[in-house]
Amino acid sequence: MSSFKQRSYQKELLDRDDIPFRDIKRNMQELDYINHRLGGHAITLDGVASLIRESHQKKPLQIVEIGCGGGDNLEAINNWAAKKGVEVELVGIDINQECIIYANEQTKSKGIKFIHSDYRDVTFENKPDIIFSSLFCHHFTNEELVSMLKWMRQNSSLGFFINDLHRHPLAFYTIKILTQLFSKSYLVKNDAPLSVKRGFKRADWQQFFTQAGIANFKCEWRWAFRWLVTSHS
């Protein structure tokens, strides 16, 4: 169990730049399915709702996702907003150009804008209301995460939230067994268990936010082995 005390820095296959896009596409399709089945999208929607519940935000609500991948989170928000009668402007940012092309294909006619860029290189004419990430933070080092928190705080008007993994042995062995049995993606089989080892404990988030100089945040555990971390501006 000692391997779970500290975050793993072992790189995931998805972090390499020589993976064929057909394999990345299969990976994104399976992650979308996992998010649907294990409540990942529901956690993201809770993050949005928690930041707008008591606010008097301008219309439309501007929401930006960094590390958007195939755009499934933004599509889930778009569908939720339509049911709730909430007008939204949605933007996804990803450094992988092929992910952006795929996201545009998947969300065609949804009115979602996608930007191919490192999130750190993006400047906004007006601050978006909400910035968020989902299953993105665990790809970074602790030092990089502190800088990311500062960036999200500086660039959002209502606040930001993070949906990411809880580093726990039960989560690791469960997802390892499930992906070996049911996944058809070698990326998912390798990276899903490893991503848990790269995930977080509550104390990690407390440390990151302290180092970023952000006192106003809330860290909530969610099923299945996720953290919803929110910070109001």
C-alpha cells in the first residue's frame, strides 16, 4: 500500500506524442462511456451548479474547459443547460489538435467553440464566468498544478472547479480489473489504473491551494473515487 502514499509521476501512454489518433479516439470514446456510467458527468454538472447557485451572473453564462479532449463534458453541460433554460457559451481548450478536430465532429451543431492551444497561452477578451477541468490535473506535477490553480483563479470571474481522481488502492485495483475485462483500448487498460496512482488525496489539494495562496475552496469526495474541488472568486 505504500505506493499510494505519494503521487506517481510515471507518464501515461496518452502523454506521448507518437500515439496514432485512431487509438486516442478509441480512448476518448471509452472515457465518455465511463463518465456516463460512473457519474463523471454528473460531478461536472454539480460543479457548474455550485458556482452559479447564488450568483447573479450575466447572460449567457460563459464556461471554459481546459484539457477538453473529445468535448464530452461540454456536450453534457450543453444538454443540461438546455433542460434548465440556462443560456451558455461553451469553450474547450486542448493542446492536441486531433482531439479538437474530433471534438468539433462530435458536437457538431451544438454551438460549442474549441481552441487548439496550450491553456496557458490563451488570453480572454473578457474573463469567462467559470473555468474547469475534468481528469486533466493528474497529468501534471505538483508544481505545475499550483501554477494551474493560480491561472484558473486569475482568469475566472465566478470561480473554477476540478473533477479528478482519488488516489486509493481500491480504486486502482477495481479499475484495473474492469478495464482488463471490458476495455478494447490498450491506452485505457494501461492509463486508467496509472491515472489513479497519479491522482490525489484531500491533503494534496489542501497543500496545492495553500501554495497557490487560495483560501476559498471546497474539496468534496464523490463516487466513484473522485474529488470535486470548487473555488468561488
